[in-house]
Amino acid sequence: MLFNTTLELIAQETYETDDKGDRVPVKVRRKVYADKQSVRQSEHYEAAATGLRPELMFVVRSIDYKGEPKLEYGGKEYTIVRTYNTKSELTELVCQGVVNDGE
């Protein structure tokens, strides 16, 4: 397995105060190395039955994943729709593109 792809894991937003005194959301990002893989055909069809559209799958070292709900890869933001911890201390992240982030 080659961990030659970099992506940014995006944690829940925190809030900071801007110069006007307003609270503004800030996304906390961390770069990690991953192995990009194709979504399995069975995963695709099972997810489609529940209204999900998995697009990408990444494998990261379990120690690098802290439960982040989103990631960014190739300039696009994705929601992590499923995780799976393997016996070899790796975690699979199945992702779908973010359609509307409410901004």
C-alpha cells in the first residue's frame, strides 16, 4: 500500500472573534498521507440504496484519523460517510462530495 496521496482532514468548526466582535467559524485542518482507492462496487450499490453517493475511498493510518467528519482532496471538499478500521491498524474513509455547505 502506497501512502503517496496527501489530503486534509477537516475537524468540526471552531469559532474565533473577528475585528468587529462577531464570532466567525474556522475550520481546523490537518494534512495526512493516504492511499487513494476506488470505491468497491458493492459499497456503491449499498450506499445508493440509502441515498448516499460514495465517490472516493482513502486508506489512512488509524493513528492519523481522529474522527474528522470531512476532508479536502484535489481542491474539493468531501463528507466522510463511512469509516472502517482494519485489523492492520488502517482506517478506510469512504467519501462523497459536499453539495451545499450552507454558506
